[in-house]
Amino acid sequence: MKYNFEYEYGIDDLKEEYAFVGNSQGDESATNSIESYKDSEGWLSYTFENVPLNQKAINKEVLKRKEYNKNYIQKLKDSGKYGKKYKVSIQIEDDMLYDEKVNTIETESYRIDILNLNNINLK
């Protein structure tokens, strides 16, 4: 199974500026407030890796990410790449060691965990 995704430089590949985001289908809520996170009773997920879960550290990280995004967008505009489309393809194949079909009903379900996406060089 091959999945193709199309993105735009400087639009779809910016660093997340919200520490907490909704984690249920269709939930687009986002905040940087620890109080809102605690009040959500599990309906918000913490997205900042390697950042302590305290308001001061989150605020500092948000400023850092906003500055990074601003500089990244300017760099793309200067090079003429801002807004240009690029494609990413992911090929998924069954591995019989893990994906042995034991049911008579054919189903397809995949889980992909992509770690540290910011370090992937997409050309």
C-alpha cells in the first residue's frame, strides 16, 4: 500500500506552536495553558518533546518556535521556495512475522509512528 501526501513549504511544515492539542477525531483545539490541559481531563495531549511540563518552559519554547518559523518562512521566500508544493510517499508492506492473517475476514489497519519528523530532510 502506498500513501502519497502533498505539502507546501512554509505552510505545512512549520513547527507546532501549541503545547497542547485536542486528541480526539475532529478536535482542533489547541492551547499553551497548563490549566486548560489539566482541566481537559485527558482530552488534550502534550506535544512538546524534551520540554518540561511547566508554564515558564512552555512559554520559552513557544517563543523559540515562533522565531524559528518566522526565520524559516523568510529563508524560503528569499530562495523562492515559499508555498511551493512537494510530495512525500510512504510505502507500507506486510511483514509476515508481524502481520500474519489469522482471521477469515480481510481487514487492513496500519499504525505508523514517525519520530522526530523535524530531522527528516525532504528535498
